[in-house]
Amino acid sequence: MICWMLLFVLTTTCVSAAATPASDLSILPTAVRHISVSSQEELEAAIKTARPGEHIILEDGEYGELIVTCSGRQGEPVIVRARNTLGAKVTKVEIQGHDAWVIGVDVINGGAAKLTGARGRISSSRFHTPGTAIQVTASATGSIVDHNEIASQATPQSEYWDGILMTQNTVNMHVFRNYLYGANAGKFNEAIVTSHTTSVRTQQTGNIIEYNLIENWHNTRAISTKSGGNIIRFNTCIDANEIVNRSGVNNHYIANWIEGDLRIHDEGQVIIGNKVIGGTIRVASGNQPPATPDYIPAKDTLVVGNDGILEVGFNFAASDIHPAVNTRIEAHKGQIKLGRHVGTTISEVTDMEVPTPIKLTPADVGPFAPTAPRSLVMAYAELQVGNILLPITAESAEYVVRLPFGLTAPPEIKAVSPEELRLSKLMDPAATVQIRQAAELPGEAVVEVADADGKLLHQAKIRLEKAPPAVDFLFDGTVATEAAPGALLHTVKDNIAIGLKVDGPDWMIRRVDLELVPIVMGDKVESERRTLYSGNQPVNAVLDVYAVEDGTYELHARLESIYGHVSERSATLLVDAWTELNDELEPPVETWFFGLMQRNKTVRESAGWQYATDQPEAFFGDSTRRVRSAAGPGPEFLIWEAAGLWEFELVVYTRDVQVEKAVELAVSAAASADDQSWQVLPYVCETAETSAAGWQKQMLRGRLPDAATSAAVKYFRFTISEGYAPGDIQLGRVILIHKGKK
């Protein structure tokens, strides 16, 4: 019976029709039963009663901890998967049962995953965590970790941060097509680790680590091996420190693309077809013999068909006195350097087959890669609608397909041939498909499926709609990129032009609003929200750093289309445009090594100045001041370099002195501080407090009249007019705020 009320909505996140053919692991086993859940309570109840071969489908939304205690059977795993990849958000994943898989979840709030059951799988999921993202214990034999996105959130205080950690006895793991990036802090950051201990160096763990992309991994190791019998192949490391065989025998490193180092210790390693750029292949000497492993010298290493600088007998530590032994080098491309070594042989040719490394991109890995796992459905037909694949099933007679906003005409809908099916299996391979195309966009198409005798099997409507506009920020004409998914951060050093890139023509846009709101201690200050732009065209606004203080802001864009769509986009702006010069007017100090060390920050000053360090209690604790000396009969001045000066604040101590007549402040745009062309600045003088000794603390504050004047300024001058006795006016502090490098 046809269910007319069931409505499937497909968007452009569906599998591309031009995707690479799937491997065996990219097709999920057919479910014996689907169980749909939409709450934490429903999820926990479904897990308690799940049987081998069942799929628990997580509808979009937020859940709590995902603890999989049920078990499947070999070939019939229990699968907990998001209906839409990354649409289901959980705080933690733990797979305790055997033959249990988790697919496509977004692990939020710094959560992580742990696999303890045999033949488990964590796939197509996303992690942003300050600790180890995915831990696989010794009991999780034969498990799979694939197509995950793992962003390091390690801090400088992090002792260890591992992306994927296999503990010391984990065997027969398959780790592939993962995207790991962004480890720039912490003491030990290792993207993929086979063990944290060298005690299993002779154990043949048989793990396969392949086709992973590790990017921006600056601290310690991209891939670290400490067990034996592993295969590390076709991985890409970009801006990463090194791949290292720390210990472990009989490992194979094959056709990896490494923009960093490949370091090899221990016995029997095979190094074939690797390309090393900007680093070195290091067949290392060692500081310990195998009986007490620490840095074991490389022995019986086969090095064939690699490309890059090769060093044999490289000393990793100063105590590496044991040489690399019996290194066999064949068909090497690049410079060969020999250090502490014994028995090295070199041949320009080889009879071995050398594979070619592949430089992977983010599109090749992670949750949305063409090879990511998916479930096949039984369908009457599979249709191609633009770049979207749409199975037509018996359960639905109405579909909604959301197409890119910028399309002005409906795409032609075609039936996919049986040989090219990606998402489905045909219920009746002999059936014929007739399609009545949509005449306009938005619009409606109709598909009819008939059997070999022409009998109607199924009819369905396909409603074609426009997706909401895709919106990106343009900063000075360049599309802003995310440091991590959902984390758009841009540092602002100067005025920037802000625009929006929209995937559609201007006439489809009804209204655009662009607002800026300060963020203080993680909270938005709504009372200070300001509008940067409001109109009916894509934004062309300027963020004027003269109008905002340094700090953190949320930039928020809201766009409404003529079709009623609303799209919103936010970015975090870190305004860091201003430099503060704080001169506490410290006197010279005598040092035992350098002698008399000057600490003044002025670039020029008149001769009639001295330092005052006496009676700090009379000057509100200020023990470092500048005063006129007796030798100065005329005006006395101090000059600071202050390119781009915008604001200033000075502390002056007086008794019975009219500051506005006694003190002149001025700026100069001249190339030299010796130039006599100065522009006098107005300022406001306020008495902050009066000490028991009668000294008044005067605050002198001001700002340049406009941005153009500020940009031209080179120097700032403080002058005490003639006619005032030494000590009448004492300068306590100078703060100059100007644009420029910190």
C-alpha cells in the first residue's frame, strides 16, 4: 500500500551522481529492521532491545551520551546511524558491544569516542575535543575507524592529545579516510598512534592505516608506530611534523605523501614509494640496543623508490652511538647522506614495483567523502536530479528536492541505469520509468514506474524547491574560510571591507542586514549591537576600526530572498588594531653586566629634565616621575614616536598650577622628530584625586580629530611652558594608543 503522507526531503548534501564507485565498506549491510528514534529515551530503549542486523536511525537533533551496549554478529552488525550525516548530535560515543557500528554523528561539547567491543566501527563522525578523540582498546580487535573529521582542541597545557589511539595490544585495526587537523598546541600531539609503549615492539598487531589526511599538525607526530607488522600507506601529511616508527619491527611504509619527516627506528622496516617534501627520510642510529628499547637503531631496512632527502645513520639524540645496520637503498630519487652506519648498500635501480603516492584533499576524506558509508534502499528507480540522487521507494509518493538557490530553471531529471546505481537496489529490474519534467523552478515533476507488461507499479510527485541561499563572508574581497567547521574567526588589524557572497543573482535578494555585537567574557553585549548595513543588495560595508575598541565581536548577517528563504551567517571578529605604549618614566638602572642601562621610551628630549623618585606616598605610590631641572630656563619637551596615534592619556601631578596654560600637547607628521612643524592638540584635564601632601593627580585625555589626521601622525610631544619652577609640574605616566604592530 502506498503511504501518501510520508515525505522525504533531499538537499544538496546527498551523494553526488559523479562520485567514485564504492568499496565494500562504503555500502552498509542491508537492515533486517529500521528503528527510528528522536529522543534520548527512545535511543536508549532501542539499544536495549536491538538485534543483529538492525539499524537504529537517529533523526536530526541533540541527544546525550551514545552508549552502545548491544551486540550484533559478524556480517550482521547492529548499526546506530544518523539519518542525515552529522545531523544527530551526541556528547559521547562508547561502543561496548561487539559487532556494533556508529555512523555519522556529530560529537559535541568536547566529547570523545571509545571502542571496547570487537569488530566495532566509528565512521563519518565529527570530533572537536581537547583530549584523545577516538580510543580503541585491546579488546576491540578487528575494529574500523574511518571517514571521521577530527579537529584538535589541544591547549598549551595539554600533556597528550591523540586523534586516534590504538592501545598497546590492539590488533587488526583498519583506519582509513579520516581527516585530522589543527594540532598547534600541547606537549605531545599525535594524530594516529598504534601504541604509547615500546613494550609491544615485536608483537605483530597487523593494523592498516591508509588514505588518511593529516593537516596543520605542528607538534610531534602525525603517525606514530610502536608495534610490529603494520601497514602505513597512501596517507597525506601536510604541514605536519613527522611520521615515525618509534619502535616495532616489520612495518611497511608505502607511498605516503609527507610534507615533513619520515623517521625510522628498529628492525625490518620496508620503506617504498614515499614522497617527502620539505623534510627528510631518516634511517636512524640509536642510543639503546633492542634488549632495553629506547631509540633503537634501524636494522635491515629496505628503502626503495622513495623521493626526497635520505639520511642513513641520523642521530636523533646526542647519545645515539649505535649505527644503522644493513640499510638497502634502491632507485632513490634525491640526495643520500650517510652518517653513523654499517653495511649500507646503494643501487640506482630496482626490480620491485613502486606505487605512486597520492596527495589527498579534504574532499577525499571525512564524513562527506564519496567513499563514506551509506545504506542501500530497495527502490523502483533511482533518479538523478541535478547533482542529487533520489531513490523512488514504495513508501513514498511525494518527494521534495531542494536545489541550489541560484538556479533559474529546473534541471532535467534522468533515471540512473542499473549499472550506475549508488543508493539503491531495484525492486523490479525490468520496470520502465517515465518522467514528466517540471516546467519551472519552483515546480513539480511526476515519475511513473511500470512493469514489463505496462502495468503501473508506482507514481510519485517530485516537488522542486530552491534551497535557502548559501552565504559566505567576503573580507577585503576574499572569501572567509573556517578554521574548523562552524568556527569562522577573522583577525582585524585595519579597516576592512565586508561583503557577502551569495549563490544567486542580486535580484533574488529582498533584504540584507549586517550587524556587529561585542562579546565580553563569552556573552554578547546586546545594548551595544550596531548595524553596519541594511538594504536590498549584497553587502558592501566597511568596518572602521577607529569606531570600535580592540576586542571580540560577533558579525551576523541575515539575508532574506524573494522566495521567503532566510539565511543567516555569523563570524567571530577579533579586532586587534591598536597598540598601547605605556611609559612609566623609569630612570636608568645600573647592571653588573651592561653597566648603566637606559629605560626611557622617548626618542628626543630637551636638556632640562631629571628623574624624581622621592616621596612616592605624596604621589599616590608613583616613584618614577619626570620633572624640570634647575638648568632649564625655557620650555622643556619630551617626544615619543607614535605613528598612527589615535588616543592619549597622561598623568600629571601639580599644586596650584593651571594645567591648560602650563602644558602643551602636540603631534607631528614630519619624517624626523627634529622638525619644528607641530600641530597642537586639544585635551581634557580632570582632577582625579588629591594627596595629603596637597598634590593633585591630573588626568590629561584626548583623541585625534579624525582617521586621516591619525594616519599621518609620526610623533607626540609633551611640553612644559617657561616660567614654571622645577618640581611645579611632575609627569607621572604617558599612554599612547596608536595603530600598528604590537
